[in-house]
Amino acid sequence: MQQEKGTLFICGTPIGNLEDASFRLIETLKSVDLIISEDTRTAKKLLARYDVKKEEIESYHDNTSRKKSEAIIKKIESGMNVAIVSESGMPLISDPGFKLVRLCIERNIKITVIPGPDAAASALVLSGLPADNFLFIGFLPKTVGKLKKKLEELKTLPYTMIFYESPNRIEALLEEIKSVFGERKICLAREITKIYEECIRGSTNEVFQLIKERTGKGIKLKGEIVLVVSGHEIKRNKDFTDNIIKNELKCLFKKGMTKKEAFKNIMAKYEISRQDLYNISINLKNFKIN
């Protein structure tokens, strides 16, 4: 008989507070045959907290060789269930695991996810910035030239952006963002879910000056930092009349646009509410709701 393959469990773990571990996560870690971790020391702390006794814990990180990845795949193919955990949060999100997942897909090995805390999403909802459209960037390039180039690519995007950065480089990053993006609303979140959780909100310059002041006093930031930055705002025209809007609508309808498409086009150009736009549109002759 053909040997039934095991499963790879992608396990989200607490990002700071161990109490955030889910029941399903703990049961999964207890039940699997092997746990692979970016940092076995961090994994062992979590296992000890919930009395999960495991003989087999192997390290797995970005520099793990193809040979070791293949060895893990063979274990899963032999019927072993394997859990992958990162140092904190979701594996693969700026953390190792992508190559192993791709190998599993190539070998037709079952993959499932045990959802857990995520620093990017947590910082986003804490920031107070728009969360309907956002862009996760993660860690930016370290060299100044590549960093500037990347920020130039991002500066005109209208989405809330999420960056990861170390405490040692956050001041330099804020200065570059201030230089390339100009004034934006930002939130610097650190130590999320821990005792000293902190969210610093304000303009780019306000947050930069505050961090610079702390550095000058010898106060060092600690913990992983998530920086949430507002997207580029397109300035809309405030100077218009009802007749201007009527004429714009007529032109758009003649082009075959639906009401929804025409409204979206005009609201991107003029600072007008949907209700006011609708009130103007109902006075148009031969106006049809598509």
C-alpha cells in the first residue's frame, strides 16, 4: 500500500504575550511529530508555558540548505505531521517558510494554517489610519541608495503602508520617509501585546523629532517596530458648481459610463459627497440608473 503523506501545519504564534496562543495552536503543537522553528529557544519557551513536551524541534531559517528542506519533505512524505513556527507571529510574513511551502505544493503535500497574531495587522488597527486598503511592505532595503529608490516607488501610492524596522535604524528610516514622502500621518508601534506596548501617533516630523529627542537623552527604543504610514492623498478640486458637475456627468454618460463609474470618476476629481452628487444627478434630463 502507498504510504499516506503527512501535513505541514503553518502555525501563527504569539508576537509577545504568550497568553495569545490559541487552543488550536497548542493542540496542534502537541499532536505533530516534528516542530521546525526559526528560533528553537523561542519555541521552547512557548512549549514550556503550555507543557508541550516535544523531543523533536529542528531549526529552520532563511539560510537553511536545500538538502535539509528536502529531508523535512521526506519526513512529511513518510507520514509525519510537521509544524512550522517563526520566532513570533505568522511564518512566511517577513519570516522563513516560503521555500518549504513551495516544495510542499510541488510534491502535492497537504498544507494547512493555524491562524495567529500578526504584528502588521495589529499595528494597523492600533494606528487609527485607514485600514480598508493597505500595503504590507515589511523590511525595507538597508543601503541608502536602494532605500531611497524603494520609497520613491511607494510615495504616490494611495494606500496605508506598513513597514517593519529595527530600533537601531528607525530614526534613519523616519528621516528618509520625511525627506521622500513629506508630511504624512504615521504611527510607530512597538512591544505590541507586551507590558510596555506603545503607539506614537502624529505627523512624520512630530514622530521623528520625538524619537530624535529620546535618542539624544540616551533612551533607546526596544522591541520590533512596526511603522504605519498614511498613503498619498490626491488633492481634489473644491471649486465647482452644480452646473459644472451636471456637465461632467453628461459627458461621462455619453461615453457609456454607468452611474457607479461616473460617480467614482467625479468623486476622485472633486471634493463632493455621494449624496450631493446624487441630488445633482437626479435633475438631469434622461438620467438613467444603470
